[in-house]
Amino acid sequence: MSSTDPHLDLDVLADHLEGLTGSPERDRIDQHLRTCDRCSALVADLQGVSSTLAAEPAPAIPAAVSARIEQALAAERRDATTHFDGHQVVVPLDRPRRRRAARVLLAAAAAVVVVGVGGTVLRDVGGGGGADEASTAGGSADQSSAEPDSPKAARDSVESYDTDGDVSSDERADQENPLRSAQSKALVELYAPQSAADPLRERAGCVGRAVGDPGWQGTSYSVDLDGTPGAVAFLGDRATTKAPVEGILVSCGDEPRVEGRHRIRR
Amino acid sequence: MNDRPSLEPVDDAELMARHQAGDAAAFEEIFRRHRDRLWAVALRTLGDPDQAADALQDAMLSAFRRAGSFRGDAQVTTWLHRIVVNACIDLTRRNKVRAADPLPADEDRRLALADPRVGEPAARIAERHDVRAALATLPFDQRAALVLVNMEGYSVAEAAALLDCPEGTVKSRCARGRARLAPLLRPLWNPDDPSSVPSVSGPEQTQGGDPA
């Protein structure tokens, strides 16, 4: 707006309508608009822009575009799917790296499997897993005396084996605190259904923490075991390798138990 | 818009939780619920159906993977809009899309692709064509701000959050965008005004202005 032109230009008026003009100029503009039909018409035009845009019917997404995106999402889901022990593993995609986690998890070391009942009592399901051979833990689970009300009995049930495949029963060392004592190992906790609200419990089935040595990572995923909910916990050392070295398959029925565990060959 | 009602009265947050837990169908349901609105944002912001389709697909795959970044205290729709807006911004930067790209020669095909509805009065289509063509003359930032505030109904504060810029910037972009659009759209409410600019006649516009 020049000093010789009393009228206001669209930019000034548009800013004014958005409340972007400062106080002295604002009053001057308001005053001008009260008497100037031409500038008032421009204000009406600006308001017409807003109402016209608002009245625009939203375009529906073309069916072809929608179908293409749904296919891409389905492919993404397939890409994220992995298998363990012949079961399809449902990999939740809730974190940026989680999709890769199933493949990316690590290298071998030891694993301690602890089954908790009610979140407090531990029950042994550990079994010696050879470094290169799959083994089920069911047999060793028998040695656990499931006493849901006795934390002491639970501690006794902790079993571990080392990376080389040598089973080392280091039960005493694990008694005080299985987590702490497992510094050089990995540990997986399983929770009975009634402890579903346990804050340590992960989303996948009955698997709680899957932790261990510094640098170790454990991630669990849901598995459908012929109608019974299950989970598989992948363990490995993210820092040193790109693939999980250990998978622990558990069923998550009324009595969560380890169904098997495998070293994963790379 | 053409969605059938969901069989289950599950809200978005619950669907997101299911998706995070690995429910393969949950995210697709989220997409189906919001695809029309998200498409509208992408199409209006980018002005080109092919680019909008690419941006929306990028955004949906990104959202699919990054569901963990979704906070329960935000609306799923807002979160999705932000991802779509970012995809549009990324695509614009990548392709160096010029704000005033002329509409493509095969405009009829593109209109058909962009809006599958049929049987609409020709005048109505012409009007929409005018609005979209007029929007296409704006710089990207102004167009994105106007799409969110005036067309999608977001508040200035919400649009600022979506666009990751101060509220004052959103207001300024909206104001300048409206100032540019006013002479272009005036024929819509002042069809007989001889001073009206006929259809789109932006300085960069070289073709495609005639909706007939």
C-alpha cells in the first residue's frame, strides 16, 4: 500500500484477517474498511476463499490406489513374517527396529529359562541345549517342583547352560536373584495367565523378560501352536551378530512351559 | 467414504494396540477407516494424483513400521495425518515439485483417477477443477497450510504441529495463500463480475485452466 493509494492490498487484508497486523495499523485498517466498499469487497473475497475451500467435497480415494496400498501393506506383513520350528511367528511391528529384530538378534551364549507362576514363583523348565542341536526342555521341566506359593522352590529350579553346549548347573549362584546371577547368561521368564498384568511381561504370549549379558537382547513374538497361544523368544547378542542364535519356543496355556529350544544356525 | 461399517465397534487406539501386538488385520482396518481423508490431504497438498498415491503409500508403510512411535495420548488420525504431511513434504523436496506445475495434459484421466464419483453435475466438477487448479498455483507451504486449516478443519495450532512450524507461520502462509487465491476463485461467487479473473490465470499457468 503506497501512501498515495488509500486502498489496501490483498496481502495486507489477508494478514489483517488472520490477526497478524500490529495494533496501530490494525486500527487504521479497521477504520478504512468501515468506509471503503472496494476494500470491503476484497475482504469478502478472502472470506469467500475460506468458505469455498471448506465447502470442497473431499475426493474419495481411487479404488486402484487403495488396492495398491493394501497390497503394499500385505507385502510388508509377509516380509516381516518369520518361522520357527515350523510355526509362523507373528512379529509385532511396533518399533522401528523390531521388524528386523527377529533376524537381527544375536549370537550364542548361555540361556537360562525360568518359568514363573503368578509372577513370583519360578518353575524349572530349563534343559541342556547343545550348541548345535535342538532340544526340548520338557524333560528337565520335570525336575521342577511347581509350587506356586514357594519362591524358594522356584529359585532352585534355575538352570543354565553355556555357549559351548556344556550344561552347567549353577543353581546355587542363581538362587538369590536369577536375573542378577545370570550376568553372563540370558534369561527368559514365563508368566502364567493370571499374571497377565505383570508390568515386566511383554506382549507376546506369556514371555516376560528375555535378558542377559550386557549387549544381549531378547525379543519375543507370538506363535499359534495349533490353537494354543504360544510365543518364541529369540536371544542373541545384537552387538556382535545379525541373527538370533537361540530360539525358545513356549506354549502359553494354563501352565506355560518350554516346548523346545534351538540354536539357530547361521 | 465407501467403507462399509466396521463389523466390530473397536476404536482406533484399540486397533493400534492390536497392530502393535502383531494383529495382521488391524492396521489395514485403520487404513480403510481413514484412507479417504488421508488421500484428500495428499492429493490437495501435492495437487497430483500419481504423486499423492506415492506419498500416501510411503506414509502408510512408514506408519505401519513405526507404530511404536505412536503415543496413546494422541489421536490416531492426527498421527497419521502428520506422517502423510511429512511424506508429502519429503516427496516435494525429493522431486523438487514446482509450486506452479501446469496441470497435466490428460486432465480428464487424472480427474477421473482422482475422483471416481460419476454422475455429478458438470458445473460442480468444473468448480472443483477451478479450486484444485487454483490451489496448484500456490507455493507448497501455503497450499499445505490452507489444506489443513481451511479444508481439513484443523486449528492453526494443530496445523502448526503437523507442519512442524510456529503458529504464526501457519497464519501467515494461510493469509498469503488466500490473497493469491482470491482473484482466482472470485468467479465462483461473482460469476457475472467482469473484473473477475476467468478461471485460473496464474502467471506460471500455461495450460489446463479451462475446465470445460
